[in-house]
Amino acid sequence: MNALLDLLIRLFPRAFRRQFGADLHEQVRVDLGRAERRGRWPALAFTVWTGLDLIRSAVAERLRPTWVGAHATSERVPGFTAAVVVTLGLAVGANAGIFSVISAVLLDPLPFEEPDRLVYIAASAPGSDFPDEFPVSMEFYVQYAEQATLLDGLATFNSFTATLRVGDRIERVRMSMPTHTLFETLGAEPILGRLPEPEDGEDVAVISYALWTTWFGSDPDVIGKAYEAINLPRTIIGVMRPDFRFPNDGVLLWIPSEVPTEIVPGRFGRRLVGRLAPGAEPEDLATQLQTLASRLPERFGGSAAYARLIEQHRPVVRPLREELLGHVSGPLWVLMGSVALVLLIACANVANLFLVRTESRRRDLAVRRAMGAGRGLLIRTQMAEAVLLAAWGGALGVVLAWVGTPLLLRFAPTIPRGDSVAVEAPTLLFALGLSALAAIVCGLAPAVRASAPSLDRLRDAGRGHTRRRSWGRDGLVVAQTALALVLLVGSGLLVRSFVKLRSVDPGYDTEDIFTFQIAPESEGLSDGPEYARFHTDFMERVASLPGVESVGVVGELPLDEGVRGGRFVTEDRQADEDEGVLLNYTWSGGDYFSTMGIEVRLGRAFRAADTETDLGNALVSETAANLLWPDQDPIGRRLRRERSEEWATVVGVVEDVKQYNFRDAAEPLVYLPLVGPTPESWTVASPGYVVKTARAEQIAPEVRALVREVAPSAPMYAVHTMASLQADSMHRLSFTMLTLALASGLALLMGAIGLYGVLSYVVALRTQEIGVRMALGARAGEVRRMVVARGARIVAFGIVLGLFMAAAATRALGALLFATQPLDGITFLGTAIVLGGVGLLASYVPARRASSLDPAACLRAE
Amino acid sequence: MAEIPEGMSTLEYHVLLSMASGPRYGYAIKDAVAAESAGTLQPRAGTLYRVLARLMTHGWVAEVQTGQDDPPHPGLTRKYYGLTATGRAALAVEARRLREAAALAEERLGLVEKTG
């Protein structure tokens, strides 16, 4: 007991022990004796509480001289404290916020069993006219699943929108039809019910937790009930866990898809997810799959073109994580890098504030040193202050991140797993780490400087400043300026890309166009002409709504849906059946082209009123026309789908449109009429409607009422305006641009404050010198020039350094840029000028103060 | 007179109060504090001596030599602490403040007739 007590007392500082050690010892012993007389438990309680009290007191006492000092100093200079806390708070907050997003979206493992073994499998065929990468077809799946020894599981997957009907509730929802092997491959278990078996066929469904809680009120009895999805009743057999989302967040149910008994090779469009056998590498698997794929034609047959394609085929195997999250990781890391730069700038700024203050207190410190205060104590005092301020800054940062991150995410594009972003333990730890780092970076250099103020400082009464010290401060401002320029250039490049992307002509208008889809498939329509009549009648009703100028319909609306691809043969070169040209195709009807503002370059568009007369006609886009009939008049020529007997005659050539986004070049496109070449050809089941009206933003309820009237069980969905689709398509860029603009704005502000602070200090230090100069006849202008020149020199150094750093850094923006080079001269020059201007402005304020000094007062100072 | 920036705590007040009639040693201070606060303050050793250290730093309390040394064990001399002049003044100021505050409370609660 005595030994323990001695040990606890030893925790106190020596001076304290010397004064109170014996008394402490005696008092604890007497009290313990009293407690022991009252029993074992009171004695134990006394020991514990007294022990804790001694530890707490000892720690507090050890910290007292420095902590009291820290409090006292920061209270004395309120401006200083506020500047440091706010600067660090903003920087830590920005970092913590972006980190919380990165942590939830990118760093958390995928919610599947051993997610690192999951791979995405697709195909490529270098040298063919196929895209760089494309999904495989069913025979690949069969071959791989049966024969790939390096795979422990394989499944196809997709996601699409289709109609789900539960009682009166009919909606278009996202669903997926994977092979039943999907769940086993991912290693996912249901929380309720069971997973599909091969014998279930396609009559069952597994539903998501989200669907279960929203549509079914978490009713466990839902298992075994059948509901209509994609026009057939499906029995619900299982409910998945809340974190099971595949392949993307919005999918609400999974219906197993059977492998057809008769496989037609070359029907590409199946995406594959596989589980690597333990120890296998993606590269090994790719090699094995290549061998397996090369034997496909001998097993499944297919055309000569298919055999040629298989010869060129190279499997694509990459981590599933990359496939699911790859598209957001680039922008997110760019943002993380930017806010890290902001933190560096903030640290430089705060270190500078500390340095400036240390300078102003150096006489005081020298006195303390002379009176015997140890170096260690002085460093500790300074560091304690830095730690305290950084802690406050960190706390402010966490609050800012907590408040700001949800706000920021509102402007964010649909980030996968975005709803699981939360400022939680990892983010708090991150913020804590950053604050500690900031404290060290900000406090250490000034602390060491402060601990060694030479005694000369006392003698020269604190006048004059050495070059070495001013270089430390100037260097920090140079670094700050350079880093700020890097961020400015980065956001400048994004702004330029954004402006260029906005001014791209996509081939259609985006103003005053309301769009939506309906799926009349559930209306009992059976053949092409019935569908066509339905669409035509419906369009007439919509056109009669007030304020509607025109109405059109298209199979796949640009920016909303992808078009299909197919091989087309023309009359001119039908020699080889397999030499078809790969083109996109869609259907259109009504006044589609005039509504969308797609120009007819040659011939005519389809006629809105008379669908029958368009039987067997087609329109081609300019790119398609050039591809099929280079330098010839395409009007009157005929083309048909490969392996189809129905020819279509080209009656017009229309402007190219950008289907997927404004970045990619327009692809060749063939438009077929709403009613096919023959009345029975096809049914356009869920097309997109376009409505030209100045009331595009408000007309939705009226259209919805109309839909309910003509097709009560056909849900209206994908309700947009072309303007909002355009904004959505730029979201990734605009979000990154917005965040980076915020970061660089912050950087610019901090850089300016840093420069202003340093120059103000320089002016204050040289007050006497300035006074002498002015007393000797120097004019105000000269004094101003002197101060501004110094600021300009610092900024110029920073800008030159920053330009080099930016040149190295902007490559990270890579795919975000559009029609803008990473080394875009105008952006570099422009941002340098802006930064230079701000720098001069920040210099001018202290310069004015210097030139307005009263010489007499200056000389009297000190 | 030196002021403790955050004002005087109740414990500090009672520690000062315990020495107002003459110097006391550590354990006696503790007992006096407990008795004079009607048992509401029972400072543990570490807390008590920290308060003492703090009051000494402020110059309100100092160690004093007394003639009445009565060692509990041979070889162990007790340290006695007493109020300095500023300590007395500080205690007086605080006592007046407390009295005024107490009077105000009694008046507002209607415990005494309003005077003047």
C-alpha cells in the first residue's frame, strides 16, 4: 500500500512533492485507517477514489505551468486565437468531410464475403469494330462456369427498370435478372426466407431490404406470396440484408434468369461476376478464360464473323470493386488531394502567425531564458499552446464536417453507397490525427525558434530583424501562394471544361422540353399496330394540353437511356452476309425531330400524322450516312438488319445526337418508324416521350392525369426535363468543380491573409525605419512602393513555384477535363494573374498603413 | 490584490476560511473544511493540496513557522500554512460578496422583511 502511495505521489512534479509530499502521505494513511475501521468495502472504495484523485491531480499539476500559460496567452490575443482556430477548423473540417465520403464509398470493403476475390469479367476484341470493352454472351457464361478451374463461382447480372405491381401500387422499379448463382458467388445470405435454387426457374424473386420495409411494411408473411413483376407473377422467397445492393444501390429485387437450352452465340450483353479460386490472380484467370473462349465456336457454332471475333477476343478481368466504384474514385481522390493542400496552406498560415507572434514576444522570451527557464519548458509552453489551439480547430472542424458533409452530398451526383456516408469513428480519428499533425507542424518550428532567442536580443532592445528569420516567414508565404495556385489552376481547368461542355451542341435542344416514359405493356396491347395506335392517340391527347407545341416519341431518349446496337446490311453491299456495319438503332414517331430540335439535313422526317405511310422507311444520322454511303446521296437507298428480310428505304438524313453524354462523339444512328416495315414487325413497349412546351417544369401533373385516364395500369416514370437530364449528365464534373472551387477559394483567401499578415508585421517592425525615411523626405509613394515590392517579390516566387507544381499535378484531373489540356496555357496564365492581383492587393493595405504613418510618432515608438 | 481569474471556488474559500483564525497543518485544514462546510466538502488529498498549491502561487497562503510544533512521530515535522495579508483581503472581499449574495437570496425568497 505504501509503495503504491509513494508511486502515486511520485507522479507529482518535484517542487510539489517537496512541499506537500509528507502531508499527502500522512493524510492518505490516516484516512485509509479510518476507512478500514468501517469495513472492507469502504476501504476499497476509498483506495480507488483517492488513487484516481491523486492521478488526476498529479497530471493537472504537471501540466499546470504550461497549460495555464497557454490559456493565458490565447486569452490575451483574441484575434490571434480566432484566426488560428478558424483557419485550422476550416481545413480540418474540409478534410474530415471528404474523408468521411471516401471512407464510406471507397475504403469500406464491399459488403460481400471475401470481396477481394470477386472479379468482373467482360470481353474485348482489339482490332474489331466492337467497343473497347463489351459484355459477353450466354455461351461464355456456360463455358466459363463449367470449365474455368480458377473460378469458385460465376454469375451473370444486369439491372434494368420494369414494372412491379403490388396490389394497387404499380411502379417502374430497378430490378435485376441474374443467374441463380449470383448469391452464392457473392457469398450473400438472406435475412428472411431462402435463396433461389435451379429448380425455381424464373417464377421466384428475392427482394431487397429497402423494398421489404417500404412496400411490404417489413411483413415477414410476404414470403411465399406472388406479385407481378415484368408481367409475370413471381413468388417472393427471400429478403436480403440492408447492405446487400447489387449491382447498384437502386435495385429492389432479383429474379433468377435461366440459361436457355438453345443458345444462340454472339448475343452480347451479359455482364459477369466471378469469384477467384483461393490464390488465383486475375491475370491467371484471364489466360485461362482466353483458352476456354477460343473453343466457343466449335461447341456452339455461330457465323464466320463470330468465329473471327472470337479469334480477336481478349477477356477482361478486373476487381469487382473497380467495376462498381471505379468511376467515382478518381474525382473523390482529386478532392481529397485538394483539401489536403488546403490543410497544408492552413498549417503554413498558422505557423506563420505563430512565428510572427514569437518574434513580437522574443524579448519576453529572452528575459525568461535569461532568468533560467529551460529550453524544454519554453518549447513545451509553445507546443502546449499549439496543441490547445489545434484541438479547438479540430473540434470546430468536426462540427463543420458534421454539418457540411450532408449539405455537400446534396449537390453530389448519385455516389454509390452515398447514403452510408456518416461522420463517425474513423472520421473522428482522422480529424484527431490531422489536428495533432497540424499542431506539430504549426507549433514546432516557432517553438524551437522561441526557445533559443539569443541574449543579444536583450541588448539591442528588440530592434532590427535578421534575414534568416524573415526568410522563414517569407518561405511559408511562398509555399502558401504556390499551393493556392495549384488549386486555382485545377479549378480553373474544371471551370473551362464545364463551360466547354455546356456549349457543346448535342444535336438537340435542352430548353423547354418535358420528357417521361410510360409502359403500356400492361394494357393488354398485343401487336405492333395496337401499340402504334396507342402511342399515336396518346400523343394527340398530350398535344392538346394547354401550352404544348409539339409531342414526339422515341425508343430511347438521349441522356436517359442507351440505344441498341445491331449490324446493318445495305443493298449496295450485301455480298457478304456477315459484313454488316455496326450501327445503333431506335424508333421514333410523332413530331420527335422538330420537338427535340434535331435538324433534318436531307429529305424529310417521319410524318407525324400518318404512320402507315412510313412503313418500310428509315432515317439515318449524318454519321451513319457517311459510314454507309460515303460521298453519295443516301436518299432512296435501302438497308436492313442482318438476317432480316425487311428492307427499309432511307427517306431522310438527320443531325447527329449525343446519346450518352456531351463528351463522347456522336455514334451512327438509324431511326425506324414507330410501326415497323410491316405492321406486325415490332412493338415499342416503353418509349420515351418528348413534349415541347414553355411549361416543361410544371406540366407533369397534367400529363400524369392523362396517363391515368388512358392507361390506368401503366406507370409513368423517368419524368425529367431535357435541361435536368443535361445537368445530371454533367453532375460528376460540376460536383468536382464546385468542391474544388470551394477549396481553391479557401486557399486564395488563406494565401491572401498570410501575405497580409506577414507584410503588416514587416511594416510594424520597420515603423521606426519608415519614420526615419519619411522624416528625411521620403514620399508616401516611395514607402508604399517599398512595401508592395516586397510583397510582389514573395508572390512572384510563389507563382513561379506554383506553376511548376500545378503542371505536375493537373494530370490527376485526367478524365474529368473536357476539350481542355491539363497544361492549358490560358488557365495557367489567367489564374497566375488573379493570384498576383490578390497578392498585390494584400500587400497594398499594409503599404498604405506604412505610408500614412506620422514620422514623429514612429520615432517615438519604443 | 491578485485575483484568481475565474473567481474563487467554494473549496478555495473554505481552505482560506480554515486558516483565518491562525495557521493550520494539512490534516487540520481538511477537517476544518469538512466541519465548516457542514460536511458538504470532503476534499481528497490530491485535490486539497492542489488547491493549497494554487493559493500559494497566488500569494494568498504561505508556509509559516510556529512555535507550537507537536510532531506526531519523532522526526516528522508538520508544515503549517497561514493566510498572507492579500489572502486575508481576498477572503474578506469574498465573504462580503457571499453575504450580499445570501442576503439577496433570502430577500427574493421572502425569508426576511425587505429593509430600506
